[in-house]
Amino acid sequence: MSQTLDFARDGATLFRAALDDTTVKALRSLADERVGARPGARLRGDAILADLLAANGAIGALAACLTSASARPVRAVMFDKTPEANWAVAWHQDRVLPVAERVEVEGFGPWSTKDGLLHVAPPFAILARTVTLRVHLDLVDAGNALLRAALGSHRLGRVAAENVALRAAEHPQIACLAEPGDVWAYATPILHASDRAAPPRRRRVLQVDYADFDLPGGLSWAGLRAP
């Protein structure tokens, strides 16, 4: 883990060499199988993830140490930047979470569907209790589409989209460099952005959101089981 970042204060920390080479290669194969020509794919029902993402697994244990032993994955997305799909993402704040079915609960909304999975924007207090892990499968140096995060911005509450870049500029920003097998952990609502790779090349990342609590009012997490 990084010795200079404090997760509660900064909203980010780095776990170095969290995965061995065999696991990295297996996840690269999953990326090749599931993503294809798309920039990313939401994962559900993939057997290889079950042990890794459990609270006692190599990835899930990292989320558990930041939350509790009740941590469970509620969404997994595989991203694959390539020379053919080399996008940039402006400063933004992740605001929606996946749920099993639509139940009208005060403070939850609007609703959306992404890659066939139902999502809802929860109250900020719910979002603030979740953590996001980015599992790096390729080298991420200064030119390979690294993610930038505004440290401490996870404590701002919900930030209007038109103000995100201005608010991010008010905070120290970190370039999230990584080796294959490293895992960056973030407070889910942290302000972040990423650039295009220059020169264009491969950058595969497994991103997993974790929660250690149940949703209120009859809502339930979609989870990673096959539909």
C-alpha cells in the first residue's frame, strides 16, 4: 500500500503487486474474450472472478480492509483502451450504482440502463460508503492513458457536472501510475479524469465497485451473478 496516501483523507491509495503474473494473464484473457471491439464491458457470471472478488480473495480482501469483511462486489467493468479505441474522459464524478430491479425510494434517481444493467443515482451518503478498485493488467506510465484523481474531492458531496473541473483544480491532483498487478483503490465519488494514450497502446483495467451494506427500501444490488 502507498505510504504517502491516506485513504480516508485523500480518497485514494495504491496496493502494489496485489496480483501475481498468473492471475494477471488470466484477467487479460478475460478482457480479450469479453471486451472485443468495444471500449469496455460489464461483467456478470464470469467464474474466474468469483474467488478473486470475494472478501477473502486477492482483490476482494483489499476492499474488505478499506470497509469491512462484509464487502461484496456490486459492479465489475473491464476497460480496454487500444490504438483503435483510445478515448479521453474529462473530469467527472461517478454517480450511479447497479441495482437488481426498479423500486421507487425517496432520494434515488434518475434511473438509467447501461449495457443491459439497471442503474440508479443514490443519495450521496450511499455513494460515499462504496469503494472502487482499479486492477491494472498493463503498464500505466505517464503516456499510457493514466487516471488522474483530485485528492480529497470525495468529501465535496455531489458536484454539479458544470463545476467538476473547477472543483478538481482546487485539490492536489495525483497521476495514478501502475505496474501490471497493481491495484488503485478510490472512494467512489472522487473526482477523476483520464487522457488518451500517447502513443496509442493497450491499457486493460478491471474496475470493481464494492459495498459492505444493503440498500434501503426494498432495493437490492444487482451483483455479479449471471442474469
